[in-house]
Amino acid sequence: MELVEPSADTHITNIFEIHFNFFFRVSGFCTYVSLLLVSSMNEYLDNARRSIQRAMNQGYNSLTEAVNMAGTMASRTATQLCCSLMDLKALLLQEALALTGSVVSIESTSSMGSEQSIAVDVDVALDISKGQFGEDAWFRTSTPKADALGVADGVGGWRVYGIDPGQFSRFLMRTCERLTHTHDFEATRPERLLARAYCNLLEQKKPILGSCTACVLTLLRESNTLYAANIGDSGLLVIRDGSIVCRSMEQQHHFNTPFQLAVPPPGHGLNVLTDGPECAALLQFDIQCGDILILATDGVYDNVCEETLVRVLSHAAGVTDPVKLQTYANCVALMARSLSFHPSHDSPFSQNARRHNIDAPGGKPDDITVILASVVA
């Protein structure tokens, strides 16, 4: 047998095949190792991601719980602080009014009377003693037969003409208070009292220009009867046993244009809405011991819904302490002021605007006057 030695080409081919096979085996092994590494890395990343997510959730829940706890504590503290401040303000106001000669409460000598408190959106007691604040005005007085109360709200649009809207309302209320003590005052005819005060205003040598809404009422002690005359959107509510049992009727020509007593500048009579005292909506109602009466300008009713007023003031039923009653009056005034500047508050004014297809969100900043009376034995 003849042996044939392999040629150089044959050696090269064998070597190439060996190297080539070795390369593919090594490559396959590397691919397998790479796949294992990628799989392990993905599993590691998933575990890490889940751990981070759990830590974040636990941290978020802990943070949320801490925030809620802090919010609850802050709310309670703020409520307690607010109550303390209102009590302190009532005490200071009582002392200040006593020093200026104005009496906050009225003690009735008959079988049925009323404790009364006044609150306005103001911090200076001296202004309150004058029966005025901004464009609002009020009066409260007593005769041997009856208590008389009234509020008036000057129409702010007169400022455009250089007229002080508060002068008209102040004069009207001061005249009502003065006429209450005349010999021909009829406690059962508050509309007549309002008409006489308006006529007196018209008779002034120097014209008092402007206009205002007004609500005047008398509490006749002998018959325990409430009489009221209202022009415009100021008004009164009587709260009994947690519900409203009597309310004055709001009068509007159209949205945000209430009925009003007016004295226009010369030559502008045809351009100004003027309603006479004969347009007043009259009311007569038998009051009972425990009734709460709130008489206020529209700065209250435009910003605080009746349900809230009832919820707050129902607790004042039967209160005889003038300081406590003053605290309730202050609470209503401060609540109305706060809500009047709240941009997202769904106020009664905003709701009424929507009914007239008018977009007027939030509260309605305005002067605020509250007279609160608690009927006691």
C-alpha cells in the first residue's frame, strides 16, 4: 500500500475546519452566557424596581398619613384659635361700646323681650357706635312699647358721580331712630316710619343725593308681634327650632338691581330707578320665646347660604348673655367677609347669577352689617 503524504493545502484546510468549529463552539457558549447574564440582569432590575416601588408607596402612605394628621391638628387648632379670638373680640367690643355710651343689649321689662347684638365688618368700635360702616347704616332703639331695628345699604354706583353712597343710608337710619321717639310713632306701622324718614330726607335744604335699600322692623312687646317693612335686598330671617319660620321678601327690578329709595341729582330723574316707601314689602309675624332674629344687609345674604346661617345661629336660641350673643353676630359677619373674597366659593350671589345666565363665580365683596336678636322671657 502506498502512502500519500498530505499536501500543504490539505493541512491548511484541516486547520481551518478545526479553528472554524472551535470558533462556533466558543461563539455559541458566549451567546449562552450572554443570555444568562441578560436574564439575570432583567430579573435583578425587576426586583430592584419592585423594591423601589414598595419603598416609594410606603413613603407616600407615611407622608400622606403625616400630612392628614398635621392637617387635622392644624384645623382643630385654627378652629379653637378662631373661637378664642371671636370671644376676645366680643369682650373688647362690649367694653369699647360701654365706654362710648352705646349699649349692646336691651333688657326688656315686659313678659317678652329681646337681647340684641350688632356686628359689622369693622374693627373700630367707635365707627360701630355711630351706626354706620362704609355704605351700610343701621339703628337700634327702644320705646316703652317696642324695640325698633333697621339696616340700610347705600348703592355704591353713586361714587362714579362723586356722591358718597353712605350719606344717604346714614341719614335715613338716624332719622328713623329719631322719629321712633316722637309722640306719633306707630309701632305697628314700620312702613310709615320709613316713609316719614324718607320725606324728611327730601325736605333737606342741602339735597342728600343717592339711594339705598332698607329694612325696618318693630318688636311689639304687648302682643309679641313682629312688624317689618323691606325695600330691596336687605332683609330679615326668623329662626325657630332649627328652621326658618319667617323671612322678608327680596325685591329686585332685575339681577343685582334691587328696589331702592332714591334722590337723583337734578336732571337725572328719568335715568335713575326710584321706588317710593309705598313699594315696601310688609310683614307681620308672631314671635315666640327662643326665636332668633337676624337683620342684615345683602353682604351677608349674597355670601352665606340660609342653611349655614340656620346651622350657626340655632345654637343662639335662648341666649341671654350679651357677650355670647355678640360672638354669634361676629361669627356671621366674619364668615360672610371671608367667603366674600373666596374666588371658588359657590355663593348665593353666584348661584343667582347662573339662573340669569351670568357668570359670576366666587363671593361678592361688600359692606357687611348684622343685627342679631334673641327673644327671651
